[in-house]
Amino acid sequence: SQVFGTIVWYLVLLILGVLVFPLIFTVFSGLPDRGYPLARMAALLLSAWISWILSSLNVLAFTRWSILLAVGLLIGLSIYFGLRKKADIIQFFRSNWKYILSVEIIFGVVFLFMLVIRINNPDLWQPWMGGEKPMDFAFFNSVLKTVYFPPQNPWFSDHYLNYYYYGYVMAAIPTKLTGIMPSIAYNLILPSWYAMAGIGVFCFGYNLVTGLSHSTTLYGSSPYTTWNLSTHIGKSTRRWAYFAGLFALIAVMLFGNLYENKIFIKSLPEMVPANWAEEHPENPSGGKLAAAWDAITGKTELPGNNSKWYFEASRPILNGKEDTPIAEFPYFTFLYGDMHPHMLTMLYYALAFGWMLSLLIHPINKMKWPERILSLCVAAIIFGSFSASHTWDFYPFLGLAAVTLSWSIWQTKPAPIKETITIIAAYLAAFVILATALYAPFTYWFKTEYMAIELWTGAKTPISDYFIVFGLSLFIMISLLIKESIGNLKQAYRKWPDYKTISKIAVLISLGLIYLVATLIWKSNYQVLRLGLFMLIGLGYQVFFRHGQSKLQMITWILYGIGFMLTLLVEVVVLKGDVGRSNMVFRMYIEAWFYFGISSALALVILLLGIKKWPQWLSIPWVILLALLVIGSLSYPYLATEKRMADRWPKINNPPKTLDGMAFMLGESDGSAPAIYDDDGKLLDLSKDYEAIQYMQDNVLGSPVIVEGNRVEYKWGSRFSVQTG
């Protein structure tokens, strides 16, 4: 029963999270919610690392038993640290049971949302929009069949998989524990990872507002202590924290870019009824508006093929031109359903963000030694995992973690300057060495030629396309920047001619001159870079020269700044050997999407808290424009989701609604007609392939070498190795 299997899968993730929560409670001691929403993903990561390292060192085979051993070791550690924090953990559950219930409800809703999408289109291939699922599924199956790491290469006999495969190891943990078939597990992994990434983003947004409130002292000597939430201030903070968390979740995991609106507007002439002008001579131009309304309400079908409405938005920059890069966003990634490493790694962004925020509130050098060692080791496993699961994320996150670790220790002033620097250096060395050493078996085997960076000389991103990708976030950020800048100028005017004010104005003028010089230096086609330099100057002033602002504002500016720098980087450099700059933009924009989405949630909280003081002539148009951009960002999930679910095997009228990703080969759900594939004029009955693949799965033991027909990419070749590993 797929229903029973889904329930078991869901409960396994929940139980794993509960079992390791005492560990998480200790590691994330600076967070108001002690990292409870992060427990599931932390359990997967830690159990995956223990079983992977044992297998990589040829100590134990990668089986269900080694995973259970890893879980047992984690339970032992949880018991040890749980007993040390017994009273605090009991008090936490008593005080926060409503919040915990809210987290579970949010997680369940997000999980079910993506599960419904997968049930309506579970297919692991399709002739022209199958994507790279064959590669993903082949690698996943290869990892599942692995005895000792690295995994064997399913397409290159007697060779290992030279790829950042570690995300598939984490996906293998619940698959092996439950014993669910890989073709079904694939369609449970996607909603699980989507829900965990979503609740992780919620957790970070919630903790930023709650943890950086007026009553929280940064760099404290003790773990975070919840204040009295029954007070008016406490209740208000909790409400805004929920708002920030939910908006961050929606902005990062549900919103799309604005390109869907561009497609919709371009397609309007095709939607107008042919006889509209004759029937409405008094309003011949109203046909487009009527057609738009009919399409939005579902009265008429959107024109064009299905893929136009869900795939095109992933190529919004220079669309259709030679240098068009990939610019995915999380909802597209999960909707399209390619189980790529960047998807499997997204949920661990929240673990990384959570640990860094926890350090700012409760620095590592203020912990007791057992907690200190645990925190450093878990952090090394978290940040080191990026090197083995999605190498593109490793250096940005490792660098940010190193800065956060150094800054949090520096602010506590544990000793005179020289000794403090020595302490920081010791912690940094331990952290970096651990983060690399713990994944040394992967690094030893992984070889790549793509390590050099060169200047990008191709087409640059037009500013209009940049706004299409990040329009909502840019609007919120620019609004906050203007608001704060006006406040700065008013404050400066009141203090004139205070010498400090004069010096600040001099700094502003100098920064403006630097920007003008930079504009003259760079060619005119660096549109995004010019905007970015201007924005970074504004953000830099807020961070380094603005005094008296809240801790929440400071973090908001920093998150925006990091997101900006990632998107500006791809305008200047590219990975040598990349296809154009497709992968460079793709990887950096995904990271930037998280930074922009979370910081926009924080900025929106700050703006809405002060909007009552705005004049109506300003506040009303601003709210209307914000609402339009939110609606525009929702246009992608609204229009694309149905089209993606409908884009199934051609000429099959009633395909099965199931979780089995291989069932598409059987064709009609009642078995009346199989799926037929036209392989360059040769018609293949895929139901026969299905029977042969099932026979192999049932009867072929181990991982023997097989011989099968080879085809070019994105064809139906290599199907037996894909389905069996």
C-alpha cells in the first residue's frame, strides 16, 4: 500500500528528528526554538555521515544495519546530552508546545502540497521534457546498491562515480530504513526535502525576529532564555516572528520569478476569441482583458504546449539568445522534479544559517567544553557536507561560517587582543580542518578539471531581466534603503553642524564619487554591476556607519549584501569550461534566492512596523505595488503547477496517479494501452521494458556488469542501468 508506505516514511522522519533533538537542543543553544524544526534534516545528515564514513573506510558495509547502528550512536549521544539538559528540555516542551504543534502543521501542509503534485505526475521520464531524471535516478540507485564507497559508476563498468554524490547518500537513509522501492522513494524524497527546506527557512526567519529582538543580548555567556511571552511586547514579537518565518518560507519555496507574467502578456492575443471584435464593436480592445480573466479563472485553456508555462521561467535572462544562462528557483526545481545535488542540498542551508545565528547569540567559547566540542563537530559535518553533496556551496558557506565564528568570539573579548586573535585562529583551524578531514574519503576520490576561474566576456544580464528574477526582493530592499536613508538625512539635518555629521556626509560624498568612477571604468553593458555597486554602497553605509539601528536591521543588510555579491560575481567571472555561464549563474542564483527571500521577510517586518507613520499618499501606492509584485510572484506556481502535472506521456489519456515513478511505462492506468516510444522511427512498447526491469530487480543479485544499447543523451537508452543502478 502506497498510503501505508507514505505514513511509515513520514513517521520515520519524525521519529529520527525526535530522537536526535537533545543533540540539536545543545548545538543550537542560541536559537529561541533551539532548532526544533531542523531536527529531521540534522538526523538525516548525522546518520548519513556515520554510516557513510564507516563504509568509506571499509569498516562496515552500507546497509540498513549500519544505518541503524548510526542511529543508535546518535541516540546514545542524545541521551548523554539530554540528561545534562534534562530540566531545560522539559521546560522547553512545556513552554513551547504550541509552537512545536505549529511547526508540525506547517511541515505537514508543505509536505502534502508537494506530495499531491508528485502523485499527479510521478513519471521519471518523458520523451521531450524528461529532464535529467535518468541520470539522477541512476546515481540514486547506484548509491542504494553501494556496499563500500565510492559508489560504482552505473554507466562506466569497473569505475567509481566521480561526482558529488553525497546528497544521494542522505536520500538513501530513509529509503533503506523503510525498504520502500526506489521508484516510489524518489517521489517521497521530493516532498520530504521540499517540506524540510521550507520549515528550515521558516525556522531561520522566526528565530531572526525572535532572537534579535530588543530583549536579546548578542554574544551572551548562557544559552538563549525565552522571555515572558504573555506580555504585550512578547506576544507582538511572537506574531511578527511567525509572519517573518511564513513569508520567508513562501518567498523562498513557493514564489517564482516574474517571467511567467511576461509569457502570459505575450500570449494574450492568442487567448482572445476570434469573433470578439465583431460581437463587441464598442470595446474591441477589451478582448485581451476578458481573455486574461477567463484564463486566470480556468474557463479557457492557456495556449501553447504545457512546457512553455513551467519550463521557460527557468531561463528568464536573455531568453532565446546564445548566452542564455539557467536561473532556476526552488519551486521550479521541485516542480520539475530532477533530483539533482543542488535540490538535495537546499535543506542544509537552514542548518548552516541556524548554526551561525546561534553563535551570534551564544558564542562557542561561552559554552561548556562538552557542548563546545559537540557544536564544533556537528558544524564541521554540516559545512563539510557541502563539499561532497554540492561543491559549489562549499566555499561560500565555509567562508561565511569562518567569519561568523571569528566575529562572535571577537565580540566576547575573552582575552587581550593578541590572545583573542590566537583563540580565534585556534577555533578556525579546528573548524576548517574538521570540515575537510571528515569528508576526506570523498575528496580523495573526487577529481575535476573545472577548478579555474576566468573573466566572463559574453553577454551580460540586462537590468530588466535582473528585475524579472528578483523584482519583489529588490522592491522591498530598495524601499527599506530609501526609508532609512531619508531618516539618516533628517537626523543629520537636526544635528548640523556637528562634526560627526559632517564626517558622515563626507563619507557619503566619497562613496558617491567612488561609484561614479566605477561607473566610468566599467563598460556600459555591465548594467547589473552598476546597480549592484550603488546598492552595495548604500548597504555598506548602513552596516558600517549607521549607529543606533536594531540588530535585526543589521542582519537584514548583511543578508541582502551577500545575495547581491553572489549575483554580481557572475557578471564578472565564470568557471572555465562552463557551458557559457549556465552553471555559474544557476548555482549562485539559487543561493542568492535564499538570501534575498529571507532578508525580504525581515525587511518587510521592519517596513510594516513603521508604515503607520507614512503619509497616505505614499503608503497606499506602496502597498498596492507590493501586492501586485506578490501576485506576480505567485503567478508561476498558479499557472505552472497544473501544466506540469498535465505534461505526461504522450497519447495516454488516463495515466496512473501514483507514487511509482516507473509506472509511466505501463501507459493507461487500466492497462488498456502501454506507453509507446518512437525511437527515431522504431516504436518501442515500454511495458515490455517494465517487465524486464522488474525481472532484473527481483532476480539479479549484487551489481554485476550488464551490456545494454547505448543512445545519445536524453533518449531511452541506458534504461536498465538507470532503473537498477
